[in-house]
Amino acid sequence: MIARLNHPDYDRWATQVRNTGGCRQPIHLRGKVDHYDQATGQLLHRYTTRHEPDGILRLPCKTRRASRCPSCAETYRADTYQLIRAGLIGGKGVPTTVTSHPTLFVTLTAPSFGTVHACREKNGKTLPCHARRNAPTCPHGRATTCTTRHSKDDPRIGEPLCPDCYDYTGSVLFNALAPLLWKRFADAVRRHLAKHGGLPLSELRHHLTLSFAKVAEYQRRGVVHFHAVIRLDSSDGPAFPPPAWVTADALTHAVQHAAKVVTATATATAPAYEDEPERALRWGDQLDVRRITLDGDLTEQAVAGYIAKYATKAAECVGTLDRRVNPLDNLDAFNLRDHARRLIATCMRLGALPELAGLRLADWAHMLGFRGHFSTRSRRYSTTLGELRAVRERFVHTEEVAHGRLPLFDEDTILVISEWEYVGKGYSVGDALLATAITGGGQ
Ligand SMILES: [Zn+2]
Ligand SMILES: [Zn+2]
Ligand SMILES: [Zn+2]
């Protein structure tokens, strides 16, 4: 730390740290960028990391996981908010007329895999978890009731009353098949809309586009569910409304119908496993479908904020691990709660079955079987994270020109040749303390 502070290039180092926006684990790059005049071949400008502190450039890691880097995750959350919002009220290249298109906010949940401890509140009072008179005990001799009034932060919430009765196989397979179940759900919505319009399915895309943005959220019991914005556009995308025969009511019916009928079967990727020949998974009964309107109780702002909030959360909020599990790892050494350990162990056990190899459960054991994306949008929903990043990078570039670090040039006549090499990431302990002091902890 003292060496860093006394070093002559300390100021430049501090600037690099500030430019990463408080990233906790910046990427280290070594390389150069040359700007040549296309016509004469003359080298106009050269940037090389050779003169940077430690000979490297530090860039933000751009993770979306708050447990790894709060500051980059915050950037990701803010970007997600902007693009969800653009899809709801326009902006960022989406016309404001999208507000007139039928739009729903839909929550698709997982089914029950066994009774779990819950925090129940009614009129501000906490109720007993699962109170039942004369309830029998389970085959393992455990009570099937719980009269505890659990507070919101009770670590037992989401954990089963009897772990031996709990369907861990079902829970893990549901997470693994959830992306397929979503795809089948979207297809079923399209099929239902086509039927409603008296069209063959193949014709539907010439009449309308189903646009959506969704995020996955882990419930405390360790299963994912999805929150989605589903919108109808013209066949050309969000610039025009869909035909008048598809109303918000028609879309609501299609969503309710599709959520009920679709299934994903583990044997679709596997002929058989253990003693069960096949396992069909479907959405849970708790389906929430609400209309998003400019003046109603569910506003665009609220929905965009809600979706963005979940975009940076991963499975670690249910007490699992923040990294991949190695088959040789001793799970007992990780100090996990029993429920999380059993979910991970189930992934490792099922992942070793050749019939289920396609689900790659061992690779995704730390995610409790889910290997989908946390936040996805259909192509026509709104702008993309990549475009938002490009805008930000152009802004940084303009700043560099303004400060004289890059020459002002006409992009068409200049040839840019860059060479970059990844040489590591993160900070030493001393550098991390200094970086925290410079950027205020990156919060
Ligand atoms: Zn970062
Ligand atoms: Zn309980
Ligand atoms: Zn039991």
C-alpha cells in the first residue's frame, strides 16, 4: 500500500481505479491501439498500456451478480431498468405509442415440492406457519404442522418441514427444465392467439409479434420463478400496434391457458432415471396476470423497477454457493444449511446419471440446477444491453478526446488496429483498501 502511494504514477493509477466506477475485481488488459491515416499510412496516434501503472489497463468486470461486484451489478441493474422501461413507455429507439399496445405483467411460479416453513402475515400480524388440528406425523415421524410465527429473516423460511419427504429431485429438475418450460409457454401463447384470430400458426407472425422481457427469481425454497412483461406489437415490431382483434383480454386468456397446459418432461432429454420412468414438470397453480396501464395501479415505473431489482440477484440469496461445485468437493466443509446442501447434492447425484447428461446438473449445482439466463428479452422488445454499453463507451471515448488523450478524427478515414491480452483481474489486499478509499466502497 505504501509502495503504491509513494509511486510516481499513483495519480494515474487512482484515475484508472475511478474509471472502473468502483469495480471490486477489475479486468487487467495489456495491449495497444494504433490510429493510422488510411490514405497515407501515417501513424497518427498510439496508445499503449506500457506507460500505465503496472503496464496494464484496468476495466470494470461487468458482472451482474451483486455478490461478486456491487458496483458493476448496479450498472447492470440500472441498464436493465432502462431497457424494460423503454419497452413499456418508449424511448431508446422505441416509439411512445407502445403504451397503447396490450401489455401484461405475468408471474409464473413453480409447483409445490413439499410443505416449507413460511412467514405469513395478515393485517400487519404474523400468523403461525402451518397450523392444523390433529395433523398426523409424516412417515419419518416428523410433525406436519408448525405453529411458529416466523419473522421475515428467519433462516428456516423456505426449508421443508420434513427434508426426507421433500421432493428434491422434482425441485432440481424443475429448475433445469424451466427455460424449456418458458419456451413451450411462449409457443402455446402464440398458438392460442392464432386460434383466436382464426389463423394457422405459421401465419401469425405476418399479423403480430409477441415481445417479452423476463427475469428469473429464486424463491427461498430454491426454485426459480419468472416475472415477465408480455406485449403485443405489429408484425413489424413495436413501431405499430397489433391488429384490433388481439386485445389485452385475448392476451390474458392466451397466457392463462398456456400456463395451465404446457409441460416439460425430463425424459425428453433422458430415456429413464432411477425408479421413475419419466417426470413431467409444469408451472405451479399460482399464476399472476396483471394489465400494465399508464394510469392504473400497476404502472410502468413500478414494473421496470421490480424487474430490474431481480436482475442482479442470483441463487446465493437462498444460501447456496457463489461458484461452481467440484465433484470432489466435500459439501459438509462449506458450512451450508441442510436444505441448500441437499439441493446441491441432488444436482450432483442426478448430474452423474448418463440419461440426464443433457441437463448438465453437476455444472449448475451451485445454481440449484438452473442454467438459464437471469434476464432475457425477445429481439423486438426494446434496446439491448449491448447498445446501452456502446453508448456509454462512446461517451468515454468523447471524454478522452476532450481531454486530449485521443486525437479528434473522422472515423471513416482512420484505420484503428488494436491488440489486447487478458493478464488477470482483481486487486492485491493493499490496492483493494486504497481503491475502496478512492471510490467510496463501490456502493
Ligand atoms: Zn466489477
Ligand atoms: Zn414453520
Ligand atoms: Zn417425512
